[in-house]
Amino acid sequence: MDFAITEEQSLLQDSVAKFIDNDYDFEKRMKHSESELGYSAEDWQEFANLGWTAVPFPEEDGGLDGGPVELMLIMEQFGRGLVVEPYLASIVLAGGALRRTADDAQKADWLMPLIEGSKTGALAYLEPQSRYRLADVALNAKKDGDDYVLNGEKGVVLNGATADVLVVSARTAGEQKDEDGISLFVLAADSNGVKRRAYATVDGQKGAEITFKDVRVPAAQLLGEEGKAFPVLQSVLQEATLAVCAEALGIMEKLNHKTLEYTKSRVQFGVPIAAFQALQHRMVEMFMLYEQTKSLLLWAVMAQESEDADEARRAISAIKYQVGTAGRQIGEEAIQLHGGMGVSWEMDVAHYFKRLTVINTLFGNADFHVERYADLM
């Protein structure tokens, strides 16, 4: 089977890789992460100037008509650099929801600023009680004249603290856990009645809890058909799951490389510790886990591009389980083989492992996806 990428895809991969290698070192990343914004506005605009924010969108929407392969190539390099800019939150999640549901006027008002980099977005879909149950939506939206009135709360909103645009799931009909009756709305994050509580996440990024109290949203800001948003959310989160798995693969590659280089330079008993056979076995195991993850990711990308929806869901759950289990083992081995300093804040290895830990919890952890895979079989 031919896994070669096209010339255009290779150019995209090279452009992201060169930016990470030349302009996004660990010190710069940490400076961005610790800033009030949580990322660099200048680098985010550079992402847009280079066309990366336009990649997943159709040409008629101002995009570059990219697909799962292009998304994988970008996110894998972002994983290598531990990028904190809100590509996942703004482009894949919020932008993905708008891409699937917005009409032409809504795309001009809300999607284009995300593609151009002048604004960022966030998808508010999780609630404190919902965990991984996507249909568990209690935030309600009641029709009042030409408006909808939103009341409720959302949790763990990626980029929610600083986003300009919010895409919000709300219940317009049915019971709390019904798949039918969920709708999507788009609104400005500074709308009256929206209250955001920001916090730092363990991986050096930022999230938010968002409360909606009597927030009036014009009917013109309803995305798609009322009450039919559940399949849209499923599709968006499936793509986002693929994205973070590609990011995790880039992290695993970096951890393997850094651990190998460290063991070659760390001398104990007069020889590099890489000469010890027991450690060689452990590093080979790390490499094998990385290669297995890469193979499953390629299957998931191909399945996502196919017309077989069931296979795509199975493949996504398979790679997410693999990322959760292999990522933990690779991270733990990298930390231990670096010795006690591997867990220190100053070491990039610790931050790679923290990001892998968070990725495992996003969009369903390993336990959730192995059960989902069994159900799909």
C-alpha cells in the first residue's frame, strides 16, 4: 500500500516543521504559555499568514480544501513543538462546527475571522455532569420572540477564556440525555450574561468554565437545523480526536529521540547508560509503541477519508485507545530514563508527558474508547 504524500502535502509538512525547528523552541513556548493570553497573538497571525488556519476548510469558504491527511501532518508537527496556540480549539472544534452548519452569511460573519486569524473561537459542548456522554446537555435554549434565551453552564472549554467566538450546544427540546433536541448557536464571547472563569490546565494551556444566564441570541445565530446538532457534534469530535492523536504521535517521536540522545550522553560507571542492555530493551519497546501508534493513525486517517462511517468510528476509537496506553508508557519511560530531573518544570520532557496525559482525557479516554470499539464490533 502506498503511504506517500503528495508534493503539496509535503510542502505543508515542511513549512510547519521548519517553523517549529527554527522559530518555536521550548523557551519560547514556555514564555507564550505563561503569558496572560496563554499563547502568542503574533505567532497565531503567522499561522494564518502561512495558510495553516485555512487548511481544513473548502475553497468556497476561503480555505485550502484540506482533509484528514493535511490535518494529521499539521498536528503531528504541533506535537513535536508542544504548540500552545489554539489551533485545535479554534480551527478544528469551533471552525469545524461552523464549517458543517453555518450558512453563507454566518460563515462570512463568524468563520472568516477565524480563518484570517483576526479572532479565535471555542466550542462549548461539555457540561459538569456529562463526562464523555455527548448527548447529556442540560443548558437550555428557550425561544422568546425572535431570540433564544440560553441558561446553563459549560465546563472544560478549550480556549474558552480568551476566545472571541463561542459555538455553544444547547437543548431546545427533549430530555437531558436525548440525542434529538440539541442545537448549536454561535455568539460573541462578550455577550451580556456570559461569565467566564479561566484557569490553567496541567499541560500549560488554558481552559474555562462558562456560565450563561439569560443570554439572548438572535435566531439568525442558530447553526443548522434546530434540534439536529448531535450528528454534527459527533463528526466534529471525531475529527478532533484524530487531530489530537496525530499531535500525540509527534510528542511520542520527540520523547523517543530525546531519551535516546540523553542515554548516549549520560555516563555512569564510566560508560554511557545507552550501553546497558536492559535500557536498550526499554528504548526499543518505546520505539515499537511509537511505530504501532503510527500505523494505527494511518489506518484512522484512511478510514476517515473513506465512505465507511462504521470503519472510521472503529479506527478512531482504536487509535485513541492506543494513544492513551502507549502514550502513558512512553512518557513514563522517558521520565524515568532521564532520572529525577525528568519531572522538573525546567525539562521539556515533563511537559511533553503532561500534554500526553491531557490528550488521553480529551474526547474520551482509553477506557471509554476500548469499550466503544467493542460495541462497534
